[in-house]
Amino acid sequence: CLSPVALPLVDTEYHLTVTSTDGCSTTDSLLVVVNKRREVYQPTAFSPNGDGNNDFFTLGLGKAAVSIVSLEVYGRWGEQIFRATDLPPNLPGAGWDGRHRGKPMDAGIYVWMAQVRYLDGVTLSFRGEVMLVK
């Protein structure tokens, strides 16, 4: 193979041995170190007013993310007002639309928790606050 391709998920050392037609051989190796960048953009505010801009609260994820395993939003008194599972990463409209039981929530700060699964099988938890702006 004159153009090998490798996409390792963990640090991997590759060895190559080449043998010429007259039987001479040589070996070389290459260590590929994987940079595990787990980019997560956590918005601090959103405005579910139907204008097509920031109408949903969700996480922005880097290329290493496979899915948002769960996304939960809680109100001031700890009541769970939104829960979704297995959301695709970076899909506009996938997330909380600022409603609870079909009714728009008041402007204010809400607490959220999420679990994100990555290509290498690792699942990490994130949490924060988001402001619903009217």
C-alpha cells in the first residue's frame, strides 16, 4: 500500500518493514500521539422567540463528539423542566425550546446537566447555567 491511512483513537506506534527484491530489509516506526480535544461550547443565554437565532438551548460540540447522551434543564426550585436523550451533536433545533409542558417559561436563569459521548467511547458530564432571555 503506497498511501496508508491511519485514524487511531488512542496513541499508537506503527512499524513498517520493507524487503527489496534481492532480500534486503529494513524496519522503521512512527508513534502517532492522539490529541484528545473534547471541545464543548456551553452557551450562557438563548432567546426562544422564534426568530431563528438562538431559539434552542443545546451544547456546541467538536468533531470528537458522537452524541449528547442526555441533556436536562432544571428550574429555580429544582424541578426538572426538560430532558432529552441521544441528541445528535450540533443539530439546530435539537435541545430545549424554553417551554415546559407546552408553555413558555419565564425569563431567568436555569441550571442544566449533560452527558456527552465521544468517538473513543468515553462519556463525560458537564453542567452549568443558562439564561432564558425574552
